[in-house]
Amino acid sequence: MELLRIECLGKPLLLEGSLAGWQQLYWDQQLVAQKAAGQDNEGLTRHRFSLQQLQDDGTQPHIIEVELEANLRWEPFSLSYQLKVQGEVVAHGSRTEKDIERQEPLLPRDTGRKLGVIGLASLGLKLLKSAKMIKVVLAGASLAAYSWLFSFQFAVALIACLVVHEYGHVRAMQYFGMKTKGFYLIPFLGGMALTDEKINTRWQDVVISIMGPVFGLGMSLLCLLAWWLTDNPIFAGLAGFNALLNLFNLLPIVPLDGGHVIKSISFSMNSHTGLAMCVGGIGLGVVISYSFGLTLLALFLLIGSVEIFAEWRGRHQSHLLPLNRYGQIFSAVWYLCTLAAFVAIIVYLGGQGDSIFGLPLEILKS
């Protein structure tokens, strides 16, 4: 991950590193110093390198000695630095996790090819991003598809749930200063919030992923309040259905939102722990798919397996700043409380004696 980027002799000086302990220093995109991986993955490190520069008259070159002192701490993340040229301090400062969140990569990162339906859909949307009517067309197609498959009333309710959910993702991206393209509704696949920018920390991944279900939770609570005030069963049915939809999205399976949250928490703890927890999530998904014959969920499992394997292979080269211990605990509690809130809504409606209200509960029991 990119730890520091400053100017040195009119060129960019870039320091990259990882939890594995390795650090690499680039000047003008050329590797000039490095530190090998090891157990001492934090503390004070001095990177020294020499540059040749011509004299003002263009004759004999002279040597310029450069030294970068970087004092790194991972939990909580902090980096203080001091740049010396010919023994004189020319730059110094410090960075925190907030600075990492806001930075933009100097060079485009090679994230590899995204496999599966989600990746192809994202690519197709990027190709069509210049067409302003594409959102309206996809929304209309989604409404028509769900109306044909179920009913018009159900389709409208489903679209409303998806819009609120995806808007939560968009608002989270905007909170981190990311430029977004809004969201798209994709028939039979739900929705997708898009941005060209990359996340830099596991905390960003957690917040962006979980804010969709959190906005969905707010919608369910508002629908319950409307039902209590008006006694209109439509609001109660919408609250229960929306809770079930978001509960499914919180399953610990990549690429569902719950899978991203669990992956960020677990891979911040330890790579072996992360792999074990993600494999456990896949195992849970396999059981659910086998029990209900959910072909789409099985497809998600396949895509998620590829993503987890890629994450495992590149765990020591990840550019994402991991969660500290407080972040791990807070994220886990946030995830579990959101999950419990949706279950509580479904159980509450299931005890009201109406068969329609109890449908989400029967689905969970079956």
C-alpha cells in the first residue's frame, strides 16, 4: 500500500509497504531503496540512496545523498517522516489513517480481471456511462421484469427497497470524498453503486458495504412506524420484505455486503483467520443453496471464491490499510447489531398473526 508520497528534487518520492514488513521507495517511478519483509514490520526505518546531477555548467556530475526516515506504526496507523538532502532536512511531517483514506493512487493499480456476471455487468455499465438515459432504461427494465415475474405492486416495492439500499452505498462513498456515478438497477441482479476511485483502507470497505443495509434498516423502521400510525398492512408487508432482502445481503458471502464486511474484519486480524472465516461463509452459503435450490446464490459463491482466493494470494501485497483492534471490534458489533435488528423485525411481524406478515419468518424457518 502507498504509505507516503512527497516531492524530492522536483520528482515524486513514493514509499510503499505492507504488514509483512517490506518497504519500497520509488523516486521518479524508479526503485531506489527497499527493506525486505520480516517480523519488524514497524518502527524507524532509514532509506538512503544517491543521485547524480550535472553541475550548473553541464560539466562534471556531482553526487546528491538523499535519506528518508520513516517511523511507522500500524495500530493505530501513524507515519512520521523526515527527508534529508545532503544532510539537511528539506521536508517533514506525519500521516494518519484519515490521510490514507483521502489519497489518490499515483499510478493506476492492476487489480486483475473481474470474473463473473457482476464484473461483466460493471464493465458493460462503464462502457455505457456516457448514455444519460441508461439508468432510466435499466430501472424500467427492472420494473418490467419483476412485474412479469411477480406483480406490479411487488415490483414497485422491490424497486423502492433497492433504491434505498443502493443510495446508502452512494452516501458512504461520498462521505469518503469519492466521486460516484450513482447507482444502477440491474434486472434479476439487484443494484450496483459505481465509482471509478479505489478504496485505500479496510474501514472504507466496511462502511461502504454496511451502509446499504443500514439505510435499508431505516426504511423498515419507517415502514413499521407508518403501519402503527395508519394501520395499513401494506407498510407492514414492505417492512418485513425489506428486512428479509437486506438480511440476505448481510450473509457472510463475497460479493454480498456481509461478505465484504467479514472479509475486511477477518483479514485485518490475521490472514489465516481471514481465510478460515471466509471459507466458513462459503460453507454456509453452500448449505443454504443446497437447501433452497438457489442458483443465483450458488453463482455468488463461485464469484466470491475467486475473490477470496485472489485476496489470499496477494495478502502481503494488499494496498488496503487494515483495521486496528478497535475497528475490528466496532465493525463486528455494528454488523451483528444490524443483522439482529432485521431478524427482530421479521420475528416481530411473524408474531402478529397475519400469514402475509409471517412469510419472511416462515422463509427463515424453512
